[in-house]
Amino acid sequence: MRTMFAVVLSAILLMGTAVSAQEIVIGVATDTQILDGFTTIRGLKLAVEEINAMGGVNVAGKKRPFKIEIMDTRDCEPGVPTSEALLVVEKVILDKKADFVIGPGRSEAAMAALGIVSQYKKIYFATNGVLSPRFHKLIAENYDKYKYAFRITGESGRMVDEGIDLLDIINSKYGINRMFIMVQDVAFARAGAEIIADKMKKKGWEILGSERYPTGSTDYSSGLFKAKNVGAQVIFIMGDMPELSILINQWNDLKVPALPFGNYLGPAMEPKFWKVTNGKGAYTVVNLVNAGNAPSKATPWTMKFYEAYEKRWGSEPEGYGTATGYMGPYILKDAIERVGTLEVETLVAALEKTNLMGVYGRVRFDPKSHQIIPSNDPEEGAVGTVFQWQNGKRVVIYPPKIAMGELILPPWMMEHWKMNKK
């Protein structure tokens, strides 16, 4: 009798342990081969390991661990249709039993995925890519349908504002006001180019021309010659394809007397960019979107994350996606623990009330569009980061509150000015 009682009691205790340890599944449906997706996954894994090591997420008094399930959408590969990415988003929900979804990186695929997460009522975080302003505008315009989606990162409209602010600083210091635009032919880059051209014209800048390049392009010399011949002082660049490192190599080889200003320049974000370009990437300016992706002291958590990432992966945070991927589980944990449930409607309301100091500043959301609220002050909102490659290092030069150095112009650009003055 005692033996039977012990067996039953052990079974009950084991069942209780199993229930309390039921995993909370974060389904990741993104392009795992590009920088944004790769670094997002690394950031997610680091955060989940930290949270689980502390016992997991407290759901109404029961500790539950996070689990990550990853599926490759290939949505950033040339020629892969959006429909394929959507099938993967649906599979991560149905086959992997995801409680939460991290979506595709390409804006076109991410916007199309809004309908799927709405259908299945799954909270959906945009942590990497998805830079088109149209994403959060769609949520605001169709709130009741798309309220399950939140973008926890910056977007191209905000990045353009940051770029304009920095260009104003450069203009006031050096008198620079002539721009040529070179962008990848994708939604976020086209939108950024249009906004920058319009706003800089209104500020008295000359927009001397523009070029668009299909994903996978490997020769930019024609556009660079145009920029050089018309006397551009800034080459404004937006794109995420790895081949843009070739653009920077050609810029250096041709000694184009203009500052390469990557308001999103995927390959130049990575620590290995210096070696990939054999140092020819010197003086390149890069907008990393969020603080934490390069060394700075934006918040007390910034360098703590930076050092933990380097220890875990044997590399500095590679670029966009690392800090936002890392913050995703922490934002979910904060919301779940405040309301004590995974019930989706309750969590939507809880996420709208988020007020969490994170790696890249205070995390708060616009309650209608679910866009993270940006600021140049980390005490007030999510802070962006612009750095410049200097002597093999990524030196943060903007915003002023977190800057670790100042901008340096390429020496051949300075020589060109001196010759023209003579």
C-alpha cells in the first residue's frame, strides 16, 4: 500500500513539475543566412539562456522556460517570393506550436505576415529588418486586425531623421551640402532615399543624382563615377545586401572625394568589415539602428550586454539585430510577469503599457501603431547609433549623448578641397 502511495505521489509531483516547466515557445521565422537574421538569433539565444538560468518566466507563480524554434524563410534571397516566407511563418505557428513569433526581415514579407499572425492571434515581434515605415502605419490603420504585431526596433523614417540631424552637424562644421544617392532596390531603402532627398532639398542641399541597384549587384563604378564627376560631397547609401562592401572598395579605389554615409549599410556593420575590405572601409559612416550594436554607454545594460555577447559568441555584436533580438525575450518576460498570463488580448494591453529600461534605452510603444518610441536620450526612448570606421574600430559618433568620438573626413577628400580652393 505504501509502495503504491509513493508511486502515485511521485507521479503527481512529476506532473506538477512538468506543468510548471511547460515551455513558452518563441517561433523564429526569418532569413537565417543574412546578417540581420543571424544576429537576431544569436541575441535571442543569449537572452533565453540568461532568463532560463534564472529559472525562466514567472507566470502567475509558476516558472516556465523559454524555448526557441527556428525556421529559415530565405525572404532576403534574390528571387524568393514572399509567398514562401509566409508558408514558413504559418509552419512555425502550426508545426512548432509557437506562442510568440519573430517575423521575416524583408519589409515586403513582414507586412504580408501581418495577416497570418492576425488569423492565428499570435503576438508578433519585428526585431530585425522590417525598416519600412509602412509596417507600423499598417498596424495603426488596421489596429483591431493587426494589434498583435509590435516593432521593437527603429525604422527607416526615424533613421532618416537621425541621418539628417547628423548631416546638419557635418554641414555646420564643414560646409558640406552636395549629395549623391545610391541604394538597394528594396522597399525600406527606396523609402529612405525618397525621404532624404525631399528633406535635404528643403534644407538647401543639392541632390545631384541617384542610382538604384537590384539585390545581388556587384559593380557600382558607374554610379561612383557619376558622383565624382558632379562633385558630390556625401554619398548616401541604404541597403542590406553583402555586395555593398564592393561599393565601398570601389569608392576607395577611385578615391571619390565624398563621405560614404550608410544610413543602413548591412555589411559595414560587422566587425569583420575592416578585414573584408582590407581597411578600405575606413571613414565609412554607418547607422546601426539601435544602441548596443557597437560599444557605447547608452544605458547601464548596454556594455553588460555587449560583453556577455562577446563572451558567449566569441565576437563583438555583429550589427543590427543583436540588441533587438536580445531584448525580445526580456520584453515578453516583463509583460507576462506583470499580468501573470499568456492570454493574447491581455498581453497586447500589457505590451502597450511597457516601460522597461533596456540595452538601447527606454522601451515604450506607441499604443496605436505599436512602433517603439524613439529618442536621442536613452532615458526617454529607444536610441539609435551611428558609428564611423576609424583605425579598424567602430567608433560611435551619434547621437551626442552616447558618442565615443568625432567624425573624421577621408584625407583625399580634404586634399581635393585644398586643390579646388587653389
